[in-house]
Amino acid sequence: MFVCLDIVGVENEEQGILIRDVIEQSLETLMPRRRNPVFIDCHIALDKDMGETEAMIHEEADDTFFLAISQSALEGPTDDLVTLLIHEMVHVRQYIRKQITNMPYNSFEEYIKLPYEQEAYRLQEEMLDEIKAKVFND
């Protein structure tokens, strides 16, 4: 799979490399047979602009996505950033498979019960060790 990734706002080169590697490895693991390219425009956002959210992704067009990551997500433990990126890449796969809907929700309790969020939270934990091994041992 070919991933075209543009990362804006990362001041630490190692963090940029980590973001790139985790995104590429996650998508390769989630969609190993995919041959069409995926385009991701990734921006580091100010915490005040993100509210309570550490990251969010949405589909701009077919196979084209916008990913926003809060500045504070870069300042936390590396495992937390890796987990966050895996979670968002699960959503990329869901968008590509047309599994995400824009269902409204009124609370975090409703949000966390959405099927696509349940899958993303489950897979972020299941894939963490595998992705870390690929990223840090390659």
C-alpha cells in the first residue's frame, strides 16, 4: 500500500518519523491487500482548538483524509501516541469500507457505544504491541 502523508506542525523530527511509521504500519496491518493509495493530511493542532479530543479524523474525499492531533498528545508517553494513531487508522479503514456513519450523539456514553468506536478501541489495544515491534525494530 502506498500512503501519501503530509505532516504539518511537528517540531521534533523523531516525532514526525514516529507518526509516519505508525500510520504506515497500522494501515498495512489493517488493510494488507489494499493497493490503492491513501492520502492523509496530518496537522498538529493547539489544544484549545481540539477541546476534549486528542485526535480526530474525517474523510475529505474518497481515500483522502484530514487528521488533527492535539499538541498535548505529542507531549505524553510514546505508547499513548502510538495507541491514538492506531485508533485513528482503524477509522480510516472504516471510512474506506463505508462503515462509519455520522450518527449524532449527545454524550460520551453514547459515543463510546457506537460500533465503530468500539472496534477502534478494541483494535488499538490488540495491535499496540505488533505495531510497536514493527516501528521500533525495523
